[in-house]
Amino acid sequence: MTIHIIEAARILTGCGPTLAPGTVVLADERIAWVGQSEGLPARWAGASAERIGLPEATLLPGLIDAHVHLSFGGDPRPPVALLATTRMAVAATIHAALRQLRDAGITTVRDLGAPRYIDASTLGDLDAGPRVLTATIPLTVAGGHCAGLGGVVTEPADIDRLVAANAARGADWIKVMVTGGFTTGGRSSPYEPQFTDAQLARIVAAARVHGLPVAAHAHGTAGIRQAVGAGVDSLEHCTWMSADGFDLDHEVVREIADRRILVCPTINHQAREATGRLPWAVRREQLRVMLDAGVRLIPGTDSGIPQTPHYQYAHSLPIWTDLGYSASDIIKLATSSAAQALRIDHLTGTLTAGRSADLIAVPGDPTSDLGALTAPVLVATAGHLHYPANTTEENTRP
Ligand SMILES: [Zn+2]
């Protein structure tokens, strides 16, 4: 067994008071013990272990980005570009994405759309990268949003077949493009539903057969309403758009809250500067209305799309202060709450004995400066320790 004993100035466990100073013991891929340093049990104190001292750092659970695209690589027309590339090239893009995410302290991602036959789960062990919850191939219509990824369905039998194939491929979620999007052009309108009510109901029913939750890409209000009616589990983007403006439906907002549907508004590091079709002032107001109604929001960046690199998740988090969250609230939102929302809190999201050893160390105290989250000095993914390239081992060890 490989034992690491890490002592830090403070530990935010995500499920109790701050431990200062605190110690965490990692045994192989799991957390074996966490507590105040002075209480380290003799069993561990005397163990032959690698000891790491971080006297000026804070340890906390690894970050969770609930909406990424590992295979997109920042290309402006990802589905088109992916069709023209090779399987090896896509695999290389995914590996690079996972390395960037890991070195930025993101230890779990939900990958919401991958091309035909290629996704993280089919590529085997990715050098101890982040945990990947994958939606594999998203369902869409002919000529619709991300149709180039290979998930075009029309008849009930097509729907059942693709959902079953995704489940067999290791899907953790089923992704459905309820409306069109902005990156794909053609027949895809972000303001309009792509499927009929009956098709969408069939998709949700097919996912349930395999015990899988459904994530719905939905911009326009008509699509959001349709997705909520069909009983999806998460709404991605949820921008309440219409062809000529916005149309936030308070009745539907109430239903989203009542049904405990997650909303992942895909806020990236540039969201505050957005001035075009979706200015931040409008977005902020929509999000406040949803929060006031009790809707559960979950952070995610849509990284992999243009201008949204995988390593800037932590840069997006301070923007949540505009919605009234404190720094401590935001850390919870990006760790323990995200794990609960994604149904993996039995695995990760808190520093608790028995959970996966997914943690980061950041300089200083992120509860007083969220900027600290952008520069992790140590990242553990299931017990594998990484020292991101902008730091050296010397300055993280005693
Ligand atoms: Zn996306």
C-alpha cells in the first residue's frame, strides 16, 4: 500500500469545520483519515509513508466541472472538424484536455458530447486523469445541433438503439439536444425545439430503461418548457431565449425548482464581459430569478468550445459572487454540491475517510481569495499525486 500523509495550514473538508492545521492520509486511491494534525492516530504517525508539508496552503476537495467537451479542442465548428479527423487525433485532443483539467485542479468532469465511437471511456486509463462522467454521443435530429457527432435519431427504434449503444459504451448520462445551438448553423435554431414531445418522452423513457439521467441542451424557452415537461434531470445553458429577445417563464422556473431539475448555466471565465446576444446583466437577472425560486444551479464552463480552455474553470468561479454567493459557498458549489448534484457524492466531493483521494492544495486561503483556486500546487486524482508545471516539488515539500 502507498501511504501519503499531507499536512496543510488548513483543510476545507466540505463536510465540517475547517481543520487548522489539518492532516489527510491517503492510502492508495482512497482517503484513509482526515483531521486536526495533532490528532493523527499513532497507526498513521508511525507508518512508512511519504510525508508532504504544505505550511502555507489549503487542502480541499478536487474541483468538479459539470459541463465540458473533452474532444472539441477549441475548434469553431467541432462536429464538422471532428468528422474530418482521425480517431487518433481525437484521442490526442482528449488526452491533452484531461491533462489540462488535472493540472488545473479539476478532478471530475461531466463530458456532455463526444463524437461517434470515441469517448473517454473507450480510451482506457488516461494516465490518472480526472474522473469522467460521460454522455458519449448526444441525441439530435438530422441536420440539427451537433449532428456531426453521429447521434441522429428519428423513429422510436432509433432512439432505443442509440441510448442502448451509449449505455453499453459506458454512458453515465444521456445528452439530448432539445434545441439547436449557436455553433452548428444549418437547420439548427437555438430558439426552437428540435424534437416532438413524443420523441423527447421516448428519449427520457429509453434512458430510464438503463437507469441513466438525462441532460438537456436547451436555449430557447419553448425547448426548456418541453424538456421540463419530459422530465429531464438537468438543463444545460437554459438561456430563456426567443428569436428576438428573452422570455423567462416564471411558471416553468417554479416547475424546475419543484422537480429538483439541475440547471448548469455554462458560465465561463469571460461571462461578465459578454455583451452580444447574451449580456451578463440579463443572464445574471435570469439566474437570480431561478435562485430565488429555489432552483439548484451547478457550475460548468462548456470548456472545449472556442475561447473556453479547459484550464480556466477556476477563473469562472469568482463570477458566481455576482449572484450573491460567498467564496465559501462557491467552493461548496464546485465540490460537495456538484458531487451531490451529479450523484457521485458517495465517491468524491468531500474529504472524508473512504472517499476517493481527489483533492487539491492551493496557496493561501481560498475562502478569502477565490483566485487561489487558479494556481493549485498539488493535485491528487484517486491518490495519484501531480505537481502542476507552474510549481516545483521543492516549494511544496518540507
Ligand atoms: Zn456543451
